[in-house]
Amino acid sequence: MPLAFCTVFGWVVWHTPAFILDFGPENQQLAALYARLDVSPGLAPLFGGYGDIIDYGALLLSPLIFIGGVMTVRRAPMEFESWRAIDRVAVFIGRITMMLIVLLTSVMIYEVILRYVFEAPTLWANELSLWLAGFVFLLAGLYAMQQRSHIRIFLLYDAVPRWLQRVFDVVSTSLIVIFAAALIYGGYGEAFAKFMRWETFGTAFDPPIPATLKIMVLVIIALVAIQAVINLISDWNAVPVVHTAADDIDQDELERLKAAVGNEGVGELDVTRGAIQGNQSEHK
């Protein structure tokens, strides 16, 4: 599902100028840009406009794939245990983010091979990597909010009673909502203008990074604020968690270390010594 959504929605994003021209005001500059970007120029446009049957098919298929992905996504064992139905949206977006990381890595590997093995670098790999990385950065923030994995300082939070912890939670969530509202209010005009004129990056590949990421910032910050409210409701009656330094220790890794070191710290595989020290001990 994540790969299918990335493929179909990627087509929609790349051909968004067609929808802007079909439903928005006439723009000759944007029409000339779309003529250069159109991946399927041979297909006849529908409704006498610019978008063809593949464009509108992808536009209709994208929400269906997204809904299917939200309904079928499953929680992984290492993920946060709270699992409301609405949390599925953020979790599936997290799966999309993971797939984007795979695509980003593939593009970078492809560019490295072409550049250093065949000495034939591409004109699009660097800009595409920046574009994908921007989406990864934004979408990962929403997934991190749902997973409660943002950096938090618990020194004061753990020292107060539960009722005061709830007060802290309400204050922090309110600040997130206020910040999101202020950012959307202040940035909507510029983001909408860049989107409607489909502002590009100004390079050889010329991807629409400003047009897409500006509007995506506002969408994601709104979703993060909504997810913060959902987290507040979900965790309201949760049992308080006392945080210690042991929370940062991987229990599986700790067990492997204990098995390797032994009870007295001098097992067959002494991980407390370096390779050189171990060789010197054997020769004594």
C-alpha cells in the first residue's frame, strides 16, 4: 500500500499544474511549464482542459489507496501501544515516510553509481533527493508525534503528582495548537500563491519544491496539532510512567552483553576489552 500510494500520488503531484489550469484562472506561463512537464503528452485531455485520463484516474485512486492503507495498517511490536482508529492515519503516513526513505536511498545509490562508476551523473538526482528529504522530514514529524518519540525533558514532570502532570499536558498541547494556528494564519497566503503559480526550484531538473513543501508544511503542522490533541485524550487516564536512565538501554543488547561477559566480567568474549588488549593478555 505505501509504495502504491507513493507511485500514484507522485503522479498527481507532478501533474498538479493540469488541475490548476483546469479549475483555476488562465495562466499562459503555467501552461507552458506544464507542456514541458507532462509525462503523457500524447493522451487527449479530458473535459477540453489539460488533464488526461491518467491524471484524473490517479487523482481519484489516491484517496482510495490512502483509505485502504489506513484501514489495513498494523501496529509493529516496537510501536506505541495506544491504538485508536484515528491513530491509523498517522501510522500509515509513517509507513509512507519509510517508503520515501527507501526511494530516497535508491536515488542516491543510483546517482553514486552513475557518477563514480560510469562517470555520467544525472541532472535530477540531487534535486529529487532534496525534494524527497523534505517530505520525509515533514511526514516523520507527524509519525513521531503519534509515537510520543519527540525529545522530552521529564525532570520536573516526573516529580509532580498526576493531576499536575495533566495540567502540564494541557498547557503543552495548547501551545502546539496555538503555534500551528499562528503558522497557518501567517503562512497561508504565501504558500497558496506559490502553489497556484507552481513555483519551481530554478535548476536543470526544476522540481516544484517551493510549491509543494510550502503548502505541505501547513498541512503537516495542522495534522501534528490534531494528533497532539488526540494524544492528550488518549493519555488522560493512562498510568503514570516513571522515566529512568534505564529507559535508554536496549534490553536485548544488554542480555547479549551479559551472556558475552559472564557473571564476573571475564567471559569467553570479553566485550570490555579491545582487540589489542585481548591479544596482549593471551601472550602473557
